[in-house]
Amino acid sequence: MTRTIRRGVLVALVALLALANLACDPTSPYQRGPNPTEASLLAASGPYTVGTVTVPTSAGFGVGTIYYPTGTSERFGAVVVFPGFIESSAQLVDWGPRLASNGFVTILANSTNVFIFPDQRSTEQLQALDYVRSQSAVASSPIHDKVDTSRSAIIGHSMGGGGTLISTTTGRADVKAAIPLAPWNLTTSYPADRTPTLVYACQSDAIAPVAQHASPSYDGIPSTTKKSYVSIANADHFCANSPQSSAGTIGKFAVAWLKRFVDDDQRYTPWVCGASKPATGTTIDEVRSTCPF
């Protein structure tokens, strides 16, 4: 009798644990693509084929190119990549196909004037993002119904990175992740940044010296915000202009960051909190983070 009762209790406990596991299933409804591996995150392209469409006229920013996943009816998060002072999107062109092939509708946008400063770059960056989101509702657009307008991310280089940091403080609910690349901005305090932010720094940056820009900008983001700082060893101002740079390190952590926070995909957490500086022979000079998250 006692043995039967114990067996019944054990069966009931197993059933309760199974239900608990179902209730806590971390699978995101926005999860896209196969399980990630170190090799897949270092690869030059992801699992999706990519289409492109040119933005024909200015919509509050300069012209640009949209890269989007093809061959699927899924909706994807939107990402805008914005250039820096006297740059064009051509200097960041590798980001378009890399992000789109990993499941993001991505616009490489130009500024209306290559000489504008970070505050105006922030304005134009968000207008470019809104353009992509709006095109998803246009029946004749190649990206019709391809964008989940509730999920977006912002990336920018140099003054575009400074603009990206400013954009994190605007309180937009759709912006789930930010990646400033070697950011330049005279302001380095962002107390209103609640957006998960990955700051890339270039150790030997002579244009935006790390000690004056990337480092204090990272410190200027609240410690309660999910954030990481990755400095690339012995690298100049353009160290993160391509996701293929530094043996793929740039793209690996950036894609993982976007997957984790735009797609809420827990499969990428080991890489989001996985940046580290090996003792010797590393491409990474310094890592800081508020991990685990």
C-alpha cells in the first residue's frame, strides 16, 4: 500500500515537472533559422538567400539599399545600419547581406549630408527605420508583409554610432537592440538608454580614441541596462565596418546580439555573454559586460 502511494506521488511529481517545463519553454515565437554553432556565426552568410531593393528617393534620409531574406513567408525584425562623418553606406556594405541572410530585413541608409553630426544622424537613422517598417505595408513593395514592425535594431559607425547611442534614449518600444561601432560623440552619458547595447571599440582608434568615446560611452549607459563592450586589439577606427573583420569576430557577436534581443532567441545566449579575452594571440583586447542575462 505504502509503495503504491509513493509510486503515485512520484508519477504526480513527474507530471508536474513536465508541465512546469512546458510553461517555462524558452522557445521564442520569433525564433528563426537552425540552431546556431560557432561555425555558423563565423560564416560569411546565414541560412537565408537575400534579395535587394534600392530606396529610390529620400524619405528623411539619403538613399539606401534594403537587404531582405527571400524564399520564406516569415516576418523578420528590421535593422538600420547608418554611416559616419563623410562616409556612405558603401563603407558598411558587408553588413547588409550578412544580417539579411541571418534573418533580418536590413537597410543600409545614407545621410542627407555627409557632414551632419550625431544628433541629426540619430534623427535620420530612425526615419530610415520607419521607412523600412512602412514599406512592409505597401502591397507593391518587395518587402511587403516581411517586417515585424514591433521588433527593430539600430547600428551605426563613428558619428553614426554616436547617433545610435542617442537613438537608444528616445524610448521607442520597437527598438530592441543597438550596436554602435567605434562610436564618436562629444556626449558620453546616456542615462535614458534602456536598450540592450553592444559597443564595439577599436583599440588603436585615432579618429575616435577609445578613452574619449567608446569607453566612457559604455560607462555612460546605466548598469541596469543589458550591455557589453568589446574592444578589438590593435585595430583602427574602421575595425568593425565589416562583420567579416577580425576573423569573423565582429559578425559573430553582432548577429548573436540581434538574435537574442530582436528575436528573443535564447539559443544565442552563450555567445551574447561569451566574449572573452584569451591570454595570448587574441583579436579581443578588452571585454566588459553586465552579463549574465
